[in-house]
Amino acid sequence: MELVEFLTRTTTPTKRAFPVKRISHKQSRRNRAKRQRKVARRHAQAGHWKAQSRPMFTSGTIHYEMGSNTDAMSFGGIGAVHRLTTKLGLAKAIDERLELLKVHLPYHESDHVLNLAYNVLCGGKRLDDIEGLRHDTAYMNALGADLIPDPTTAGDFCRRFGEEDLVTLMEAVNAVRPKLWGGAGPGAAGAHDLSRHPWDPGADVRREEGRHGHLLQGGLGLCAPDPIPGQHQGSALSGQPPGQSAQSYGCGPVDRQGPGPGGTPYRGDLPEGLKERGYLNLKLHHEDVAEFGYKPGKCKRFYRVVVVRKNISRMKGENALFDEIRYLFYITTRTDLSPADVVRCANQRCDQENVIEQLKNGVNALRVPLYDLVSNWAYMVMATLAWNLKSWFAMMMHLKKDRRHYIAMEFPRFLHSVILLPCRVIRRARTITLRILGSRPTLDRLFSAWRTIERTGFT
């Protein structure tokens, strides 16, 4: 009897964490510098090789083994993102506002929402990819979860939504945004970074643009009206009687063409030293805005068409090449905006087209994994949360140029730079340690954002 009790005590599984010595911050910095030196030593050999008798890619006999006590995963950045959502109180806001489950056995509404968002943030493209994460104990330990919902349960959760529930979910997400802006400061979210790569030819030009402001900025400053003869006739949509010519307005520059050799738009003179390098100087002399009514052949009503005419001088070095006239057309049904306001609204829409493209091809939020409209809408809202988390995480970086760069970064590249990092997961009684394995050039940005998240009090 005593022997049976002894065997029972010694073989009963316990939930005590595996004891592992914690690495100090000072030692962690040393380890990171050591890994970077290893990589630098290999890179230093580039350009100094002699002719090799065999290819660089070789292989010996490979053996695969299954470890027993070590938990590791390839989503090292997900822990910092989850820590950000926890400190912002996103899960609490969702649970307080959204009521779809009568009994939580065992998941809450926030568990389902974050499960779908984190699946996309870890590179998942469909609901079935959740099954792989559900079998990854290191991933669940990094999130402090014993288990996550399976794909079928996630789909059933999406089918519970009504239109009012979706509005409630979006309001819950919006409720934590002021905390983020208050903690990171209003300057954290800015325009796209102009110099994405320091080794890019012309990066120095872009830095010069940011310093002196020579790049043509989007904006429309109205001047005095200036009629243009020969324009199409106006209509009732533009507030003009038939037979009266449309009006044009002299305006400021609105061109948004990107900078670069052979197509660098500057206003005024080029910075010193760039004329000799053969950069193309596009100088906007004048800009006119006009409007007229247009009725397609098979339509019963007139539509409002706003036209922007740009008079641009093309110069290369000291030589004036020729003047270029560009026309931009905007078709709209809105009559409450002036022609200049229509152009401003369209220019603001341009960047949203890039976001829509990323939601379609990067986040894959526009997929239709379910059978009805509202359920697919719910999936789209929760998948889009992954894009928002990417932007929120970028706002936590210390340097302003890093914040701008990572906010404008494409979603797949963000995953490979920050999220998809191999790491070992050590779950202790009160803390979770993610020990990064290997070296990446973007580790400094990850640690910068993580330190900001830990020391910021979001109120």
C-alpha cells in the first residue's frame, strides 16, 4: 500500500513550470551583440573569396530528432504584440461591450476575436491555419493560454454576429485608440517614410527633400477664379445654368509622383550638387480646376466631372526640355463640395487604396470563408484587426523614422521582420520569457517597441 501511494505521488503530473535560469538584460544585450558579430564576420568575407572548386550550398547526412523539454516556435514577435493588446485593455473592452456567448465554456468573446486576429498576424490565410497553432504548445504558452479555439469553433463564432454586434465590436476596438495615442504621443503616427532603404540610390536625395521640403506635397490652395475659354459647358450639378462655361481656379501643387532618378519632382530649384547628377526637375507652374456635367449614353442623369490641368516644366540640369500638360479627371455625384474639395478628397483617398490592397493581398481579410454576408463581414473585421495591431506596434518604436517606416511597411514584410522570429518559450509562475534564437537586422526595432510597451502606462 505504501509503495502504491509513493508511485502515485511521484507519477502524478503537475503544472509547475520547468525551472530555467533567467538571463539578465545586460547578458541579453551581450548575447545579441555576440550573434551580430558572428554574422558580421561572415559578411566581411564577401568580396574576398578566391575561386571555389565546389558550390557554396553543401550538405552532409541530416538527422531529425524530437526534443522533449524544450518549447520553441517561429512567432517570436507575437508575445510583444499580445502584451500591447493586454496593456491597452483591448480584451477587456471587447468582453464588456460584446455579448454573444451566454456561458463561457471556456472561451470569452475576446478569446475568439484575438484568436482570429493572431492567426492572420502569424501568417495564416484561412481558418484551417488555426489548427496548426492549436497544436503548438509554445505558441499557446507565449499567449498564456492553455488552449485556443479550433477552426470550427471560430467559424461558429463568426456566424453568431448580427449587424449591431459588428458595430459594437468596432466601437470596442475604437475605444482603446485614445489610450494608444495618449501613450505614444500624436507624432507617432505620421506619413510614409521617404527613404525606405539607406542603400537605395537617391536615398540622400529623399533625406534632402525631407530636410528642405522641396518635394511636391499634396494640397490644394485656392486662388482667385480664372475662367478658361473653350471648356465644356456646366450643368445643374455644378450650380451653373446650361450654356455657361465652367470656371477654373488657380491652385497650389497637388502632384504626388514619387521621387527618384529620372522622375524626381521638385518645386523650385534643385538642391546644390544634384543638377550635375542628371536628376529630372519637374516644376509646376500653374494648375487649373474646372468642372462640367457628363451624361453617359445609357444613363438617365448627369454626373459631375472635375478636371485638373497641370502645367509642368521639365528640366534636366540647366536645360529646359519642354512644358508638359497633364489632365486628371474625377467623376462624382457629390454636389456639396467645391471642385477643389473634390480634388482634396480624392487625394486623401489615394493612400486608402494602398490599405485596401494590403487588406486584400497581405492580410487576406477580403476572403469569404463562410457562407453568408454578415459572417464574412465579421471575419473581415477581426482579420483587419491584425493590420491595426501592426500599426499600433509600429507606433511603439522609439525613433520617429522607424515608426514611419514600419507603419508604411507592407504586411508580409512586417511579418518576416518582426513576427516570424524563432524563439524558445519559457513559462514561469508569473512571467513568460521568449528567448530569441538566431539574429535578424530588425531585432533592435522589436526590442525598442517591447521596452516602450513595458514602460508605458496606457490610461
